[in-house]
Amino acid sequence: MIRAVIFDLDGTVLNTLTAITYFVNETMDFLGREHVSEERVKYLVGNGAKLLIERALAETGGYDGETFDRAYRFYNEKYNASPREKTAPYGGIPEMLAVLRERGVKIGILSNKPESAVVPLCEYFFPGSTDLVMGGRSGVPLKPDPTAGKEMLRMLGVSAEECVFVGDTAVDIRTGQALGTALTVGVLWGFRTEAELIGAKADRIVSDPMQIPAIVGSI
């Protein structure tokens, strides 16, 4: 029996691509560099803000330590000051979360985005719809490392075998696999392709949020 579902944030429950692209390009403007397209940003995200900025700088001319520090600090200050900018849940997500909670399934959200942004985003867009929210924290490895996921399972009071992990990238699927969850579910409305999710060996791939309660209920 499935007692909990852990969701990724960006590209899974929240559409943050336009927001991330906007703040990346504010950072590029700050440095006097060319913009990065939204399509490219899809493939720069997924491993936390540090690697996002490193990749964006690499694509726009390279960087040294001082340049990275300036860019990373600027990006975080801008994003954390307005985390709801150009952001919204994907269609059907609030309703899907409500169905799971009505069935007594615990909801966790685990993101590589800094926790200082993740918590207020979830409180604003999903009030009363989550049991536990975690983002990137100092000293805790980011996904796909299972450390934070294991902590979340402990705090939710469930075993990995009683949990499903849902995300839109190979990083998320590998996180669920590293945790040993009952199933990993890839979603097609996010940042990456079906081919990536197949390549990562997701157990299920869905195109509609309401497929998730059906999968959970079938186990």
C-alpha cells in the first residue's frame, strides 16, 4: 500500500521555467552577456542553482571564480526576493494533490532549489496541500543523492516501499531509484523529454496529473 508520494517541484508541480529563464537573463544582463533561451534553460536546470549558473556562464563565454561568485550571488538575491514571479502550478496539480490527500496519502515536495525559495512557494501555491517540503540546504547533498529523500521518508513516517517518487527529469527518476521507492513516475508536462525519462528507466510515464492518483491506488 502506498502511503506517501514525493514530488519534485520545478517542472513537476510548478511551472517555473519562465521565471528561471527570466532571472538567469537578468544575471546575464548584469554581466553584460547575451541571453540564454528558455529552450536551453530546460537543459541547464535540475541540479541546483549553482550548476545552473555555472552552465549558463559556460554557454555565454566562460567564467572565472570571481565572475561566478558575482553571478551566483546576484541570481540568488534576485530570485529569492521574488520567487513567485512568472510562476504557476501546472493545470490539474492542485486537484490531483487534493485527491491524494482525501485518500490519506502523505505529500512531500523535495527540490534542489534553495529551501529559502521552496518553502514560501509551496506555502503560497499549495496551502494546506503538503505534509513536508524540503529544498537545497547547506551540507546536504542535492538529488539524485538520496540523503534528503531518506530524511523526508523518516519525517513522514513511511518506508521507501510505501512511497512513489514523481518528477520530470532523469535526476528525479534516479533519486527515486536510489531511495528504493515502490515506483518512479515521470511526467511529460515538465522540462524534459519522454526519451530522457525512458532512458532513466522510469517505472511509469504520465501525461495527465490525474493519472498519478490512479497509479497510487492500483498498488
